Amino acid sequence: MGKLIVSEFVSLNGVMEAPGGEHGYEHTGWVFAAGQDEGQGNFKLEETLGSDCLLLGRKTYEGFAEAWPKRSGEFADKFNQMPKYVVSTTLAEPLEWNNSHLLSGDPIEEVRKLKESSDGVIMVHGSGTLVQSLIENDLIDEYRIMTFPVILGANGKRWFDESFPGKLELKLVDTQVFGNGVVVHTYHRA
């Protein structure tokens, strides 16, 4: 059975953001504004090299498919060669990005099948809507929350919002602190 890991960038007050920023938000760009720390970069590289495939929501997939094929290097090479599974009800077929696969049908059942057929690490980056569904259906094995030392105003996508239906109890298994003030908390299901 595959291990499904979610890795997120969040502000202290729970706003999610892609590393390059998000269109339409006043205070976007805070991930890169924190500055790149060598330890943080090593963490993300090791995380990527330890992944066997990516599971992404449509918006994150489209952003990645635009950015990563144009890049090279150890991190980009791994992203570009490994299998990528996109969960979408609106895409008819995956974009032109090497080794991409569209999960059609019921998204939760498709993810369950992916976990059952895998014996490695299934990594989810961003993909806020998908992650909410995965949480609600108890499919996530590990959470890696990279918290940035910034508090943002009212706009931005929230890691959890008022639509979250229940309670989620987790057990802290690791904490890493980087020189730029970014902290990664790693949690397993309690």
C-alpha cells in the first residue's frame, strides 16, 4: 500500500500559497520573500527524491506542467520523469507533461486504487481542494506543513476554512527549523 504524504506551504494564520505566488491576492509572493535557506532547499530536494509519484489537483497540476518541463537539474529532472496523477473533473486529458495520467471517475475511489496499487510514496503538493477531500475521506498518511513567519490579511486560500466538516487529530512526529524562520512540522494520523 502506498503512503500518501501532503506537503504544504502555509502562513502562520493558515493561508496556502504556491512558491511563485498566486494571482489575484494582495499579499502574494511571501514564500520566496522569506528567502531560500539551504536547509529548507535540502528538505524539499530530499522530499522530492523520496517520492515515487505526484498526485495533484487540476490547478496545481496546470501550474507545475507549465513550469517544470522548462527546467533541469536534480529536482526538476525527478519531477519531470516521475509519474504524475491529476485529479480533475474538468480536464478531458492531461497536459503535455511527461508521464502524466488523468484520474477519471470518482476522485476518492481513484485515489484509493492508486494507494492500493502503489508501494511507494505518493506526494501531494498544494492542491487545496483535493487535499480537503483527502482529509475528509481519511486518505492522508502524513502531513508536512511548512509554516512561514508571516501573517496575512483577509485574502488568500485557507488551509482549512469554515467548510471543514469535522475534527482531525494528528500526532507530531518531527519538527525542523530553518535559518530563515520557516518551520516544518510533520504529523501522522493520531
